[in-house]
Amino acid sequence: MSSNGGSTCRTVENEGALRDIMGPTMDIAIHKSRPKLDDHCKEFIRRSPFLCIGTSNAQGKADVSPRGDPAGFVQVIDDNHLFIPDRPGNNRLDTMTNITENSNVGLLFFIPGFNDTLRVNGKARIVQDESLSEKAKIRGKAPKVGIMIEVNEAFLHCAKAFTRSSLWDPKNYQKREEMPSLAHMILDQVAPPGKPPTAQEIKDADDFVEDNYKTGLY
């Protein structure tokens, strides 16, 4: 037990204690889990232009990364296999490095306008496959590698989170200009103490990012 801002904070130590608070799982939430992709899951994936992939390294350090392309960019190989093409980025390679150490992954698929999501859990490996990469070509450029997922579990997730957040409601869209640009924020974060970035440095960084969006997507 610890104090947090004047309140008492109790840590829930195990599933038994958690169940005492939250209650049992709904039967349908248990039975909806599939050991492979059915037709509904496959159609959901074919419509999805965006997903998040969760990974962790050998020590358990976790990471979640977005992946996006035109709808259907994730190739459904068969009932238990998916191929996610890798596109150019900043070469941190957090997701793929984690996969080389720990193959367990979780995917969350989104479809614009849908409040439902699809969750897929399984094992991943980094592959080079000319045939799959050829199918993943965009603007004449094929990915160097991709992520092959062996599906162990797939299930549809209800709309409560999206309903609560009204994520797709245009009335909730926020003005991007109310925060600094991405480049500006990063320059602030990496600047030495007492030496904020200059206006010219911010402009140069903004220009670089915008040019990279135009020329470095694929």
C-alpha cells in the first residue's frame, strides 16, 4: 500500500484479487476467441489500413508500434498466417529487434469508421520472401523484409473504448496547430539545458520531415 497524492493506493497483486474486484469473465468473451482466422477476421484484415503491433524483448521490455498502408496491406496467407510488409522508417527497428528475441506478438486492427476492432495474438518472425514482397510493392518499391505472423488466437473486440472516446467523431478532432510540430517537439526534447532550438533549426527540421513524408514513405 502506498500514498499517491494524498489518497491510498493499493496494488492488486494477482488475478484472484483482481477477480474479486472485477468479477468473472463473460461467457461470450471466452468463447469468441478463435484459434485461427475465420472469414470475418479475414474480411476485417482486408479492410484495415492500420494496426498496432505489441512486442517485448527477451527481458520483457514492451513496445507498441503503428503500421499503416492502403487497406488490405496485411496479406492473409492462410487461416493461421499473416504477412506484414515493413516500410522505411528511422531504423530504430524496435519491433523487429524484439521479435528476434521474443516471438510473442499482439496485433490490433482498426478500420476507419468502425468502432469494433480485431485482436490477433501469435508468434512472429522476420522474413525475406520475394513473392510476398512483390505483392506488397507500392510506387514500384518492395519491402526489404516483412513480419510473418503465425496466428494462435483471434477475436473481435467490442466498441466500448471507441464509443467512450468518440474517436471517429469529427466534432472531437483537435487542431494540430495547437501543439508544436513533431520536429519542434523532438528538438526541444534533445536540446541541451538552457539552449532551446532556434527558429531556423525548427524550420530546417520541419522542412526535412515534410520532404521525408513525400519522398521516404516507400
